[in-house]
Amino acid sequence: MANSITDLFHIKYPIIQAGMVWCSGWRLASAVSNAGGLGIIGAGSMYPEVLREHIRKCKAATSCSFAVNVPLLYPNVAEIMDVIIAEGVSIVFTSAGNPATWTSFLKQQGVTVVHVVANTKFALKAEACGVDAIVAEGFEAGGHNGREETTTLCLIPLVKKAVNIPVIAAGGISSGAAMLAAFALGVSGVQIGSAFAVALESSAHPDFKAKILQAQEGDTQLRLKKLVPVRLLKNAFAEEVAIAEAAGADAAQLSVLLGRARAKAGMFEGDMEEGELEIGQVSAGLTKVAPAAVILQEIWQEFLTEKERLKQLKF
Amino acid sequence: MANSITDLFHIKYPIIQAGMVWCSGWRLASAVSNAGGLGIIGAGSMYPEVLREHIRKCKAATSCSFAVNVPLLYPNVAEIMDVIIAEGVSIVFTSAGNPATWTSFLKQQGVTVVHVVANTKFALKAEACGVDAIVAEGFEAGGHNGREETTTLCLIPLVKKAVNIPVIAAGGISSGAAMLAAFALGVSGVQIGSAFAVALESSAHPDFKAKILQAQEGDTQLRLKKLVPVRLLKNAFAEEVAIAEAAGADAAQLSVLLGRARAKAGMFEGDMEEGELEIGQVSAGLTKVAPAAVILQEIWQEFLTEKERLKQLKF
């Protein structure tokens, strides 16, 4: 049982848990890796010394592969990279920035590098920079998002056609059926965020997990488009942003409205009204908090079942 | 070779050509039906007597099943329905409106009825009204669109879980791989718009077809959200709308900006700058004008090839 992605990461299942601010620390990452997927520590919400602690605890909790996700727009990326190299992390996912800046440095240190993109232009650029694989993430994904608003179903075929390295699909995938749909489009792996944000081992605040499970269709919207587009769950803050945007608020006004530390306040500290709650459209279909291993196995078993069903179609 | 959708419509392939204003008259509908799919005459851009002429010409051009699409928000729906019954049309797709208004009337006349929805709430309502199947259409689709902005990959699993009647996927499907992805999600058929808008037999203006083929990622955007959300190809008009929306224009101002007959001017008469150009995100991947039968067979053959590839996966 192997393909280019399981080979690249030395994992059992081609299922990657997305690096998510305030959700994916060492507990979630090690749980996913121990279950046979690739767990990712999300460095985006960590100071360098906090990341060091998470890497060490993750290593103590699992002998399997795990990765660190680094959003390149964060201020202290150089220190984060120092910690990653010093602690011997072997797989890094970079996102939200230019793949030219860090790829060759990481590759020279022997690190496997994956870059997250929302369009073909950056997929080609990342491939040219020497990354080992691409995550192509669609409009339905939670958190930071592309300006083109291309959905996973439309994006994957375009990226697959453009690059020769393995492609991992992200955005809109929380079930085995959706994973199979991504494989039908030619990917070699899937990256799953929201479904693992509600895992028992996720460090998301329990009230945030409960709110995710209550979400219905239309309850997440792409907001702050004039700043950095981000998919948010509806609450008082998101409504305030929606009203400001409908009235024509510019980037500076949105920046004031956003202020600081709202993501932490919402996702980690549990302020369900004034916090910034990043989650994907699939939240409308999530039904329970469960251990990461159970979530992963349910997705995998459904993938196999649906693959068998598809085989039996009379066409 | 049969499933619930091929049985329902008496067609060979579970491929339905979307009813599209200014693109899908009798020439396109009969070409798709003769090729083994279900062709649809788009009544949304037709006066009742024009529709009558298209139905008669379609009947003369094919002995296969075809359908008429009726957007229920158009003013002269009652006269359109009279023409449909008088001319003996056996399949009607209703969209952009309340399925309660016309479903029982059509069913009493022995017509097979399908309703197009963008959310689960309306899928359930349509099922309760007695429709025979549902088209569930995602955010990536061209033309009129749902307010929830749910993508096809996220919408289909939710609708499939909610209803017991056959589901047809629409939005983001222009290839056999995307068709297979939709079948992986459990649908029994696909509805394809943009790929048939550039068919030889489509009545879209040649300049519109050429502009669709030039489109890149991000070149379509959901606009006029405060009025009726519609996915438009970028041009001078769409840019004017984008600027007005960014500045906070309200529904009344957008309505003035839209004016009248822009869809005809753009898609049918070829005004590429001031016209309203409705097309889906898949336009970024379309490469040529070809006969509808060629487009349909390419999709179908790729569906079979990709289905075989998926079978061979080592998992």
C-alpha cells in the first residue's frame, strides 16, 4: 500500500492533517501520525520557543513522521526556521508566502518541503523552486484563502495539468467520499483541516469545537478580502466585518476592525462572539468530537467503501 | 448501461447539458440529445413564441429526449408553461425560484420535473413538492448562484445525505475526471454548462466563445451579490460592478448599473466589454470550440479512463 505521497512522508495513509493556528499543537500532530497519517504542528500561532517545545513533545509522543507548517507571512520566520533545523524536523509545509524565500535553504538542510498554493501560477513557481510536493487548496477551505476564489474541484485539474510533482488536495475534504473525489481528480494525497480541528486532541477551545459542530450551510464566509481573504465562521465579529465590507470599508478600516489577537481569543480562549473563528465550509457536515485516530479511520474506511461502490457502477 | 438518471430521462449517458440563456437553443439541445446526453433548451432568454419555435425545431432535429429549463424568476412563466404543455415537452428543469409553485401542475400533466438548488434546504423542499430529481449546483457554476457560496465538493455530500431522490451535480464539471469526482460523491448524473457554451452548436456569440477560451483562474467572479448573485467573466462592465461593490453600492445602485438586456448584448450580440458574460470557473481549463458530440464523447471517454485508473490504485 504505497503511492508517491506515502513514500515521500513514510506514512501509511495518504492523509495529512492541516497545520492550523491554535488547533494543531503536538497533541493533535502526534495523534494523527500515530494513527498512520501525517500530523502537522501549526507554527503560525507559536513563538519560536513554544514551537521548540511542541516539536520536542511531538517527538516524545510518536516515532512516526510529522511535519511543521510555517505561514511565511508571519514576522519571525527566520527564528522559526532556526528552531526547525536545530530540532531536526524532516518535513516542512510552507504557506501564505513566496516559495522562493525558504525552499532552497530547507532543501540544503535535507528537509522535505511542501508548499501550499491556491492557484496554478504559484504551483509552477513552487515546483521551479524545488519543492517535493504541492498542496492545492480551494475556496472552501478555512482560514487564509486565495484571491482567485477557485474551488477545489476547479483548481486541482488545472494544477495537476501544470506540474509534474505530486499534488495534495485541500479544501472541502472531511470524508472518505470527498477524499475519493480528490483522487478521481488525480491527487496523491489529501490535507484535512476542519475535521481534525474538532478532534479530541485539537487545542481548539471546547466552545469553538461545539460551534463548529452547530454550523450550517452558509455559516462560513470569505471575509477581509481587501486585507487577506480568510474564511470565518459567522459570529458578532464576522457580522461586523460583513456590515463594514458591504458599506465599502477599505483595507485600513478593516485592519483597525480586526485589531490584534482575535484568532487566539476566538479559537483558543473561547470568545465565540468577538473572536476570529477560522474554519472551512465542511463544518456544515461535521457531527462529533472524536479522537483523531477515529476520525482518520472513518475517513479511510469510507474511502475504501466508496471506491468499491464506484467500481461496481454499471458504466 | 443504466442508472437512475439514464432511466429517468431515457438517455444513454448520465450527462445533462445545462439550460443556458443565449447559448442553449434547439441546435445545442438537439446535438447533445443526439449524442446520447440530455439536451436542454434554456427558456430564460426566450419569449413564449420563440420557445415554441425552438421546441418544434428541436423535435424535428432529434427523436431523443430533450428538456426545457425554466428560471422561475422570469416574468412570463405562466405563458412559458402553457407553451411547454401545448408542445408536449416531457421533461422540465425549473430553477431560480420556489419549487412549490409549478411542480404539482407539471407532474399532473405527466411531465418529469427536476429542480435546481444551491442548498439542502431547497433540495428538501423540492423533494417534498414531488420533483423526480435534484440538480445541486455549487459556487463555481456560471450565471445565477446561491447566497451560501457552498462549493460543489461541499454541497453534494450534504444534499445526498438529506434527500432520497437522484442527485445531479452541477458547477465545476467540464471533464471526465470532474464527472468521476462527482460520482465519487454519490451523484447519478452531471449537468455541464460552460463546456457546452463553447460548443459549435451553442448560440453564444463567437467573440464570447473566444473570450471564454482565453479565461484564466480568477477571471470569473461572483458579482451583484446584493441583487442576485451571478458569476461573471471579467470585462469593463464586471470591473465597473466590482468597483461599485467595493465602494459599498446598494441593491438599487447595482440595479441601475446593470440596466437591461446586458446578458443578450454580451453573450448573444458579442459586446465583450459592456455585456454581461455568464460563465463558470471551469472556463479557465477550456481549450477549444468543438461539436457538442465531440465534447460529450471526450468527457465520457475520460470518465471511463479515469474510473479504470482509480480501480488500479494500490490502496
